[in-house]
Amino acid sequence: MLNDDFHVFDTTLRDGAQREGISYSVADKLAVARLLDSLGVGFLEGGWPGAVPKDTEFFARATRGELALRHATLVAFGATRKAGAAVAEDSQVRALLDSGAPVITLVAKSDVWHVERALRTSRAENLAMVSDTVGYLTAAGRRVFVDCEHFFDGYRHDRDYGLRVLDAAAGAGADVGVLCDTNGGMLPMGIAEVVSAVSARAGIRLGIHTQDDTGCAVANTLAAVAAGVTHVQGTANGYGERAGNADIFSVIGGLVFKMGLDVLPPGTIAESVRVSHAIAEIANLAPDTHAPYVGGSAFAHKAGLHASAIKSGPELYNHLDPGLVGNRQRILITEMAGRASVELKSRELGVDVTSRPDVVSRVVDRVKERESAGWSYEAADASFELLVREELRTAPVQFTVESYRVIIDRRQDGSVMTEATVKVRAGDRRMITTAEGNGPVNALDLALRSALEEVFPKLADLELSDYKVRILPGKHGTDATTRVLIETSDKTEEWTTVGVHPNIVEASWLALADAVRFGLLER
């Protein structure tokens, strides 16, 4: 573990799990915990044992040996004792000890409005609840952090009461008092002002926990660090209730690359993209392509002017080397593409045309002509590579298509049958194949690959993994032009191809044919 000078505290499994649409199984939680540990976070909050059955099971399985942590310390979350109750008799406090977690985070009210209106107790009793619970847990050998809920809102209502909560926690042995922007309403300048004032008066190490309701959670966290806090909380990909929490990847990126703080073990920050995307898959959410640092578009460049400058030096239009966080620079090919964009993209794809200015000119012209007709190559690298190979005359003629036909038969009982027939030539062979599918695209895909598999056995490994249709601007209704994107996999890699046509079946066919051609390339 790093020394204790600075804490990176992850709460993906507790606060992040409150995001609408997320429901982790215990196995999911264990998998996410292992991923976060590989990133190198210092503390990993696993949930609320005793209050949430899945969290109770998670801690039981984790402490039985199913979670071997190399970098992180496991943390259990819970509340202070109930008002008017003895701490030793509070079952939820006991559950925190039973969890086996070496560190416990307690949530405590620090806003007088919440003490009196939500908790419905006195200010003095709330302070006693904090002191009693912290003292009980520290006496049992646990390290305790205290999340001061609604701290910033409470600071507006009574500037002294939140400090009294921090003093009560510190006096009972808590290590950190975390200032929570629970409603997410703060801006960076307000955070900086309050943290500076509190740090001058508080007798405890300070932390920060921010929500993203103003879109400022990451900025607020970094402002708090600049003002003196040395414990930051966040969640993977900013998951959390309402608009979410501070994104731990962006927070870490800011701390390491912009503020010069070595807050992770050496080398682990390069796992950022892998961990981010893997957690998104476990959460059953698409990774945010535009997320800072870890998004697929974080270092993607479309404008020809940018690409021209990047040829001279990637640092001219990248705020850091993408490889430092496990990402990569991408050049997008669109109607904005110039010669530099095509040269860089072709080099990225392994079909370098830098020494062929004639080819570059033809590719630029074809891209702009096709883009004006609705084609889009920025998400279809495979189709773009085929286009470049055609202009280089290095695209082999693997097969030619004589014709295809699709029949859709809706029967009286409501069942629908789709049949496709494809006639193709490969070398000196002519094949005619018919296949049934659950729709025209599936039937065409099966018929085409079935026809060619005898000549190209590797096509048996291909499968269509995603299919997207978009109606292009201009004409609307059933006579509109459609753009189809098809993602194909051969169990080793994935690639995307594009087709555009007023007839959706033909648009799909164009993308399908490109997908098969690309799958047959020797790359």
C-alpha cells in the first residue's frame, strides 16, 4: 500500500450502486472490487452490512477469502447509533463489526435542519450519537471515517454545528471527517471557500465527497484538494444516485497529471480504461464514449486542422499521452477529413498511404463524396480500410455477388418467416444458397456465409454482434435514406462496417458484404 498521506476512496459498490438501473449481484460486487483493486485505489467501500442483505453476504464472502486485495483496504459503511439507544445494543452497529472490515465509514448528520427535521432529535443527542459510535468502533480496533452528510448545506444554516460534529468525531478517535456535498449543489469556488475555512478550524483530517447535480463533482473534488483535503471519494464512471458522483477516473487523472500527486501505486493508472469499461459491462451499461481520460472518444480527432498538427506532434492536440491511462489516439474520417487525417488513419489501421499522395487524394475525394450522400466512416473503420485498400489496389476480389433475394412471409397465425437466397461466385465456383432467419438481415447473413464457407472455412467463426439503423436527415417517413452500422466478431476481434441506401435491406447488405470481406482479409 501507499503511505497514508493521501486517500483515494472508492464507493462504487455502495454509493455508485444507487444509480438508477444498476443492480449488482454478490458475484458482480466481488468482480468489481477486484477490478478497482487492480487500479490501485486505497480504500474500497463494499456496502452497508446489516442493512442490505447482499452487502452482508458480500462481506462474509470477502472475508472468507474470496476477495484477495493487493492494494485496497476493505471498508464497511453504516450509520451512527439510533437516537436514544445504547450503542452496544444497536444491531446495525454490531453488524459493522461482524462484517470483518478493518475500516468503517459512518454517516452522520452535520446539518441542523436534518438533525431536527429528518432525524428528529436534538443537536446535543446527534453529537453524542457520533461520539458514542466512533468510540465504540475504535475501541474494537476499527479505523473509522465519518461522512458528514449535507455538510455544505449545513454550513449555510449554521457555520459552527458542522465543526462541532467534526470535533465530536475527532475526540472519539475518528481518522477522517469527510465533507459531503450530498445534494450536489455546490460550485468549485464555494467548495474552496468552505474547505479553506473549515480546515483552519477543524482538528481532524478532512475528506471530500461530491455529487454531480451541477455537473461539477470532479471540479469540486479537485478544488477541495487544492484547499487542503487529503481524502477523496468517488465512483467508477461517476455512477451514483440522480446525476451521479465524482468520477474516480477523472479525479485520479486530475490529481496525478494536473496536480502532480502520486496517489496510486506505480503503473496502475494505465489500467484506467480497462477497469472503467469492464465495470460498465458488469453494470450492464454502455461505456460512456465521451468520458474524460477513459472514453473511446477522449483522444479522437475529427477536424483536418487537428490531424495536420498531430502529424507534427501528438501533444499539440492531446492534453496528455493517451497511453498513460491505457487509452489511444484515434483519427476520425468524416467530411472534415483532409490529407493528414487520411494519412494518420491509414497508418493507424496498418495500411500506410503516406508515400502515395495520389491514393490520399482519391481517398479524400471518395470520403467527401460518400459523406455527402450519408455515409459515415468515423464509426466504421473496417469499411474505411476496405476503401483505402481498393484505392491501393490491394483489396483482393474474394467473391462477387450476382444477386440476392429476400422473401418475408407473414402467415395468418401471425408467424413470420424470412427466407434469403444469395448467388455468388468465388474463384471459378458459383454458389446458390438459401437460408431462413429471424429477419432479412439475419437471413442474408446466414445465406451469404453459408454460400462461401466451403471456399472460406474461417467464415464459420463470424457472427453479427450488433446492428444499428439510423434515418438520415432530409426525407422522412418510409422513403427516407437509411444508414446501417454492423458490428461483426470472429471471437478474436470486432469490426464495424457501414452501408447507406434508401432501401434498408440494401443498406444492410452493403454493410454485411463489407463485414465478410473484411473478415477474410489477412491482417
